[in-house]
Amino acid sequence: MYESSDLRKGLKIIIDGQPYIITDFQFSKPGKGQALYRCKLKNMITGYTMDRTYRSGDKFEPANLEERRMQYLYSDGEGYHFMDTKTYDQVTLTDENIGEAKNFLQDNMEVDVLFFNETPISINLPNFVQLKVVQADPGVKGDTATGATKPATLETGYTIQVPLFIEEGDILKIDTRTGQYVERVKS
Amino acid sequence: MLTIRSWFYQHNFIEIQVPCSAKEAIPEANIDLFKAEGGRYLLPSPELHLKPHLSLCIEAFFHIGPAFRKNEKGQIHSPEFTILEWYRAEADYTVLMKDCLDMLSTISAAFRNNTCFTSALTDWSLEKGAYIFTIEDAFTQYAHWNPVELHDERKFEQDLVTKIEPALPADLPVILKDFPSWASSLSKIKESDQRVCERFELYFQGVELANGFTELVNTEEQQKRFQKENIKRVKQGLEPIDLPKTFLTALNQCPPSAGIALGIDRLLMLLVGAKDISQVILPLF
């Protein structure tokens, strides 16, 4: 069990049976008053965030979380299927679990799947992925304004803003944390 | 530090050096204490040693030194910090409020002239003034209830931190005064309004800088309050603290007086515009 004084940013605890991560933490103590441990918490399954204030004497159960390296296989009506490359165990995650990550998932990509009490709840993508452009309008000639961009659709169906020189078939490096174009890898 | 000391010497204060540990301690519900070898306490403030000096006919004195509070670590909390305390005999808390603002103005001017730091505090001077609110007014306005009428410690502390402190004006120092009588601690109940005590806190930019009050100089009453604090300590899982006999005995011999404590590290934070106390504490701490 954790005590209030163990609380800090990044700590994972269980509240009402759900795993939460502390995303922001503030210790306050009004003059002569009791210590207050103010937390911003994010539900690691639903992404729901909330504010809670705890006091000395409160106790917390650590969240039993584990990350496993898995390979993305395919998606269908049931959800997104992943396989442990060592044990060949397969798991299925829902749309809600995957969230924005679906924009960057490629077949056979290796990702970290996060398990809470043996149930997969989310995935962590590599920070950068390489994806092919499947559709991009030609850049308008004569438009030389620096920083000008146009939309391009990637093989995952995701549309991002890219520089004007990008063409169909180019391979792009994308930052999965911001969802933004980084550079052209291959034309 | 020289500016702070000079201010006190100019105002005829005597500097008193006291140990930072003691055999006894003041029982306070919400302060966890470090214990040193032989069961001595590392003191959370020099009050225990300082206040009895009032009974020795010293009119005004101050002390700057280390203080220790276990389990206090945050943006504006450190388990060891530097505390400034001063006392005045034959004075009440209004005199301390004037002291605070006058000293703050002197320090900010000196800092402005001698360093390359600028901050909201170095921009401030006494002519710009300060806000003074009663707790009753501040809570009625920003939290929509009145802790002076309704005794709810949990709600009071929570709202003070989440509703009042963030809502305080940031351009000038703020004094919150007349705390509910149930939050009197070691302060005197106001004669003209028994619902409140003569206690105030000084804020700048939402940071609590100092806590001062007209001293309770009544041994019996203080002893009762300490016993209540010990009951609260036990409820919170802290060990009770033996009543500090020497301190209590001296109280009845003290003249009417006022005393205050100010956090030097927080003052420094505000002077240089730091957001976290660790920025003004030496890295090896």
C-alpha cells in the first residue's frame, strides 16, 4: 500500500477498482492546517481525468500494471488483434483502448501492450513510425511561401499536413506523440 | 540577509540565537516532527525557545535560523527551511502587519538595486499599498460560505487552498486576517468579536509568506488548546507530545505581545520569480 506521502507525479494507483496515473501533483498545507495532497488523475483505461484531494492517513493500492511487447496482426469487427511473439498468445483491444494510436498502426508493427490485472488496456507506440503516402494532391506551382503545407493521406487512412514537395508513394517519418510530419524518409 | 537584519537593527530589535532542537515541543495537530538522538525534537519553529523571552522584559527581538517539518515536500514546502521570527511586547497583530509591509518594501528595494533579478515583488513598494481582507469577507466572496459561523476544518483548509489562494489579487501583497476562533492555535481571541482570533497571514502572488498573531498569554487557556491539539494528533496517527512545561509557565508572565514567523526561502522565491522552492535551495540539500 502507498501512503499519502508517497504520492507523486507518474505514480499508478487503483481508485474504485480502476487504474489511474497521477498526471499532476501538488502538496499544499494551509498555515496550521492539515497537509493536502492534490492530484490530477487519469484513468488508464478510459482516459477520463479528474481532480482529487487526499490527506495524511489515506492509503492507496498500487495498480498492478505490466507491459508486454506484442505484434499487431489485423483489425476486424471484434477489435484490434495483437500477438505475443514469444508465447504466441493473442489478445484483442477495443477502439476505446487503442484511441488515436489507430492512425499509426501498421500490420506486423511491434508495440508495448499495457495489461492491468491480466487485461490489456492500452498500447504504447514507438515515438516515430514510417508510413507511406497513398494520396496527395500535387503542390501548387509558384507557391513559395515558407512553411506552406497541403494534406496527404497515409496508408492507415490518416490525413496529415505535409510540405508541398511530398508526393504519392513517399515514405514519411511521423511523430506518434504529436501526430505530426517529421521528415521524408524515401521518395 | 544583511538587508533583513539591518531592518530589524534599525527598528531596535535584539537578535537572539537559539538552538534548533529541544527536549520539549509545542503540540500542534498538523506538524510532524523529526526526532534527533536522545529523543530531542528538531524544532518546526523557534517559537518554543523565543516566546518565553517576552517574560524577560525584552521589548522586541528576532531570530533567523533553520526549521524542520517532517513529510512536507512540495512546490513551496521543504522538510528543512529557513525561518524568520520576530516578537514585540506591548503590541498587537496590526503592528506586525505594518512591520511586514515595511520590511518587504525595504527588501524589494535593496534587491532591485543590487541584483539582476526582477519580479512582481521587486516591482512592488510600500506606496503601491496592499490588500487586507478578513477571512469572513474572503470566504464569503470566493467560496460562498462563512467559516467564522460554521466550524468545518476540512472544508476550510480545502477551500483556502483551492478557492481563496488562487483568487487572491496578484499585484500587491495580501493580508488575510481574523481567522475563526477555532483556528486560533497560539493566538488571542479578539475582544470585540469573540468569533475570531487576532491572527493573520501574509500572501504575495498566492504564496503564503508569514503567519502572525497577537499572542495568547494565558497558561491555562493555552494548556487546554494544546490538549485538544494532542487529541487531533492521535486521531491522525501521530504520537501525542508532552506538554511543554517551561513554555507554558512562562506564558502567564508575558506582557501583551505579538509574534510572527516568515519563510525566508519563499521570500527568496518571490524575489527572483522562482516557481519551485527547490530552485532557491542549495543542490546538495
